[in-house]
Amino acid sequence: MSKAIVTYFSASGVTAKKASELANMFSADLFEIAPKQKYSLADLDWRDGNSRSSLEMKDKNSRPEMLENADLSAYDTVFIGFPIWWYTAPHIINTFIESNDFSGKKVIVFATSGSTGVEKSLKDLQEKYPEIKIVGGQLINGSFSASDFDF
């Protein structure tokens, strides 16, 4: 594999753990897509229509601010990971994608979810960013292997 970086957003730590495993598996660097303002438990309450995450996901133009951005210039493979929110990627992933240049890079999506597959998230990102070479996606709730990412 080429020079790779595993980037991820994790609100509760589940995706962070999987991102770390993935980075170790591929000897890749690791970067957290951290929000400038951390999410509290109340912010993440999807049952509350007025919670921060609910309001962000209702607004298609919402772009939560990141704490810092990654320098992707040294990488030709970028993994982007996130928990699935409302059947798709959280909007901070859009912030990250729109803040970086993915020219000439292969992008691989991975996600964690309690009940939803990665297919809709992958399709949404491919349609929203057709100029980016998003080659595939994988749900990694349980154990996984390098062959799961043979795109």
C-alpha cells in the first residue's frame, strides 16, 4: 500500500478505537477530525430534536468547525472514518472534505454504526463529491481484516 493516513471523527470513542486498529493494520498515520466544540452527551441525544447533533443533521448546510485540519500532502491514500448519524456521515466530515485537497488521492470510507450499513453514507459522499476518488467503504463494528479494504 502507498503512504496512508487514517482520519476519523469519533463522538464517543467507538470510531476512535477502530481507527487506531485500522492505522496499526496498515502502518498508517492517524489524525482525529476533532470538533472545535466537543459534543456532550446531551449534544448527542438523537431522541431530542433540539440537541446539537439533531439540529446539525437537519441542516444540510451545517459545517461544524474543526479544532485543526490535517496536512494530507504527503499521502496518496486517505481513510475517512465516522459514526453513522441519521443514516449518513456527520456534517463535520463535509467540513473536513471541503477543507482539503484530495487531488490524486484514493479515499476509503469506514464507519461504525449500531444499526445502519455504510452503503448510504458512501453513496451520499460519492454524489456530493464526484471529483474525489472515493473507491469504497466498509462498516467495521466488529473484527475486520486488511482484505476487507481491498478496493
